[in-house]
Amino acid sequence: MDSIIKNSLEKSITYSAYVNLVKQMVENNSTTGPDKTEDLVNFTKLNEKRMKRWDKTIKISEDSKNRIEAFEDKITWLLITESWCGDAAHVVPAINKVAELNDNITLRLVLRDENPELMDAFLTNGGRSIPKLIIIENATGNVLNTYGPRPSEATNFVSRFKAKYGTLTPEFKEDLQHWYNKDKGQNVISDLTEMLCELQPTACQ
């Protein structure tokens, strides 16, 4: 596991580099990943717009900001994503907003399909669901926790629908996008703030 994470970190990029990569994909009428289908190309175009919007509009409350800034352990957030992923377009910018508030948090991103060993070590219910955040302690290299692919409320929303209907319909996926637009990244921010508090309770007292 250590070598898989180490290799992935060596290939990882910053959030700004990822934003530029997505921009290049759009300019080249392409997408990340091996499948360059028209649908995935169109999703990448849509997701670039979503990311731009969230980069400008996501706000973090003073209470959450204080808690995030109080975290003192040096950690790395290794985030697995792809440009065509609808959930990632909403979740990844919110994760970045949190990481930006504390120099002790280093955010690095890798593409899922270029890192299959890493992805397969962090499956969600047996699937390669993204975005997936791996929280690593810098001093030891230990994995402290993981997060994703969706924030807690969206996960519950999806689970209830699957339990009732078996699979996600196009209509439901549209409803999920409306949920993300209404939530404005707040569920991700509260989830990650709580996660930091669990890792270092004294920061949140």
C-alpha cells in the first residue's frame, strides 16, 4: 500500500494544474481517461463550467473556517478524480476551498484511470467511485481516513433511492445535480470540518 500511495503522489498535480488540465481538455474537445466518447467530452465541458462557478462562489462560515485553521498536524489529501465525473465537478472545488485555509493540508490530485492500483485499494462498495479523498499523515505515511465519492447528505439521498428503485435513473441524476446546486458545497465543508475535528479534537474545543 505504501508504495502504491508513494507512486501516485509522485504523479500527482496541484488543484490549479488540474483546473488547467480540464481547461485544455475542453479546448481540445477531449476528456481525461481512455474513453473519449462524445458523452464524456460533453460532461467535461459542463463540468468545467461547474468548477469555475464553485471556485468563485463557495463560501465557508467563520465557525468552520476557525476550526479548519486550528488543525495543526501536517497531512496530505490525495484526491482521485476525472474531468468527466459529475460528482467531482461539485465536490473537488469544495475540497480545495477547505485545503486552501490551512498550510498544514497539502492537496494533490490524480486521475483514476491512470492510477488503477490506487483506485482499487480504495473502492466504495466494490466500485471505482470518484471523487475519492485519501487522508494521509505526513510523518508516518499512514492513511487516517477516506472521504467520498459524495458528501454525507447526497450519499443518503442516493442510498434511499437505490434501496427503493434498485438503480439511479436519469431523472434522479438530474435531481442530484439540483441538490448540489442548492447545497453550494456546504455539506462537503461540514463533513471535512468534522473529519478534521475527529483527527485532532483539541482544534475544535
